Amino acid sequence: MKNTPFTEKHIALGAKMHEFAGYNMPIEYPTGIIQEHMTVVNVVGVFDVSHMGEFWVKGPNALPFLQQITSNNVAA
């Protein structure tokens, strides 16, 4: 089973984890789904989409292209 960049944080927060599409994903946190919903509504929520797809970009300008369209440092 694969892990996303957020897996360790989910575990540290006590999330109930389960396999989804080959990834170890959080299902629910100890505070419950209602509290999670209210936090998203009133504060902020983050949805980890790093498990939702992979793609290949090839060619001589692949790195500059990816550096331009993504928010992270692809070269790293």
C-alpha cells in the first residue's frame, strides 16, 4: 500500500486509516465526522488529492513546463 505526503500527519492526528485505490488514506478522525465537517465549514479543510492520479510528461522542455504549472519544486 502506498502513502501520500500527508500520511504521517493523518496518523499523528489519530485518523482511522484504510486502503483506497492502493493508498493508505484517512477515513475519520477521533473527533468524528460532524466536528470534521464543522471545522471545514468554519475554519479550513485540506483534501489530499495526491493519490488521485499519475502522469508522465516527456520531452526536452518537460521540467520547465512542470515548474511553471505546479506549485511545488518538481526538480526536487
